Amino acid sequence: MDMIKSLQQAVEYIEKHLLEDITYSDVAKHLHLSNYHFHKTFSLIMGMTVGEYIRKRRLSMAGEELAMSDKKVIDAAFKYGYETPESFTKAFTRFHNITPRAIKTKGGKLKQFNPLIIKISVEGGEVMDYRLEKQEGFKLLAKVKEFSNDSSFEKDNNEIAEFWKKSQEDGTFDTLYRDSDNHDMYGVCGPISKDSKSFKYGIGVRYEKDEVPENYEIWKVEPAQWAVFKCVGENPSCIGTTWEKIFKEFLPGSKYEMLEQTDFELYSGDFEEGCFCEIWIPVEMKSKDKAD
């Protein structure tokens, strides 16, 4: 419930400052959350990034104002955050399927995008299976790349999938397996500094040696209690589905909250048939539940 309350506060803050130069970082700071975890939570629960939400709200409001007033297109462009009338016209037309000038001269149908109201709904009565595990810290040898918070959570973004594909093709897997006795593979997402606009993602294997091959890093995973979720399916799409359920079903309704530490996907040949991978998130009991 705390997460849902935070998201509603986020929407209210965005609406209050909608015509200002606002970013998801500003909203995260207002809520005292890290950029990464706020952006990921918002995107998975709302189905769009903060930037997409702001863009759609502004274009919806711009359409109403142009249709109902004598405001010039150039003035609307600057008011709703666009640097040029041309960029405004392009975005407006893509959203409304009509140009702003046509709305002014001929009229036409506009799309309306209202402020979000966050509600919890219970659907299906399905149980989300997970297990809790305590595990000591360990080291990974990893190929690491940095990704932008803003773009990585947009729908149909395939940057991380392309990173996996490239690593498989360029010999990265061979190097990792050569220096490890365990062929389990990890996709690790690093702990994020509060104001960071990007995050590090690594592909790695467990590693105990001291020497590090060129262009690789040692990634330390701290001891933690983990909530573990199986991703059931035949392709990577099941990972996104499972993450969505974690943020929409497990975290709002459970006694646990996710820590701002490394989380990871584990790929193993020992999994039962149908299990594509497991998602491991570090958790602790929520403060209000500790007191009970």
C-alpha cells in the first residue's frame, strides 16, 4: 500500500508542476526515492514512463486549449515544453492524428488523456508463488554496461536483450565460462545512487579468482534475504511479465519491501522444464510489519 500511496503522490506532484521543466528525477527527489527504483516502479505499474505520462498530458491539454481558444500554435508549443513549433507539431500530430494548425482552422477529433488515479483491484484470485532465501555474499566476473533510466523502461525497449545477444556472439560467454567452475549465468542490476540517471547491468558468472580479464569487472553481491520468483515461459517475455507481477501484486500486498541493492536474474541448466530463469530481489520486512 505504501508504494501505491507514493505513486499517487507522484501523479499529484506531476500535475501540480506539469507546465514546468520537470523530469522523473524531480519527482523521485520529492518522494525521497532513488531515480532508478522510482522510475522502474512507475513504469511497471503505470504501463508507461514518467516522461511518456508528462508528454501525453501536455499534448492532451494543448489540444483542448488550441481547439477552444485563439492561442497561436507557436505560443502553445513553448507553453507545453517544446523548443520549436516544428517539434511541437510533430509530437501533436503523432498523438492526435491531426496537426495543430488543422485543429485551429478546420476543427476535428482530439484524443484526451486524463490524470491517472491509482487504484488497487483484485482480479483472478491467483496466488503468486515465491520463496525466501538467505544467502551469503558472492562475487561475479561480469561484462558490464550502463543504461539510461529514462529509455530502458519504455515499452519495446530491447537494449538489454541486445546486450545479451551481442555478448553471446562476441565471445563474452566463452570468456566467462572459461574462468568459472559453475555455468549458472547471472543478469545483475546494480545498486543505484539516489540521484543517478542511469544504472549498471552486468552479465556474469560466479568467480573466486583474483585476476580480472580486460574489459570485465568483479561484481560483488552483498549478503541479503531474497524473494525468488520463477519466470515460466519459453522466451524472455516471461521476465517482463514476472517483473510486472512483482511490482503490481507482490510488493504492494506483501509484508516485504525491495531494498536498493543488487537484484538479479539467474539462468541455470538445473531448473525444471518450463522455467526460463529466476528473478531474485533483496527484501526486508516493512517497518510497520516489524512492529507487529
